[in-house]
Amino acid sequence: MSATEIAWFKSSYSGSSGDDCVEVAVTEQAIQVRDSKDASRRPFTVGREGWAHFVGFAAES
């Protein structure tokens, strides 16, 4: 599945102007993360367990 075929979304905390945001897509294998300003670059991929740890850490901060 290519980066253009998956459903990308931004955080509800992202600004309405659309700049300086990351986009996230959930696939069966992993979580894809990309810079919304440069969607042509290859996304960063992280496993589901790693993503869960990251989100848990961010929620505590």
C-alpha cells in the first residue's frame, strides 16, 4: 500500500492553516507519520507497540 492510498489525518489540535503539522495514518502493519508540508517524502513508520508507548508518554506530559 503506498502513502497516497492510505487515509491520513491530522490532530484536532492542529491549526486551521494546515502548516507545521504532522499527519498520521494507521495501517494493519504499522503507524505511518509524515510532515504535512512535504507529503512527497517517505513517511516515518513505527510499530503499533512503539506508537502506543509514544502516545502514552505524550499524554503524561
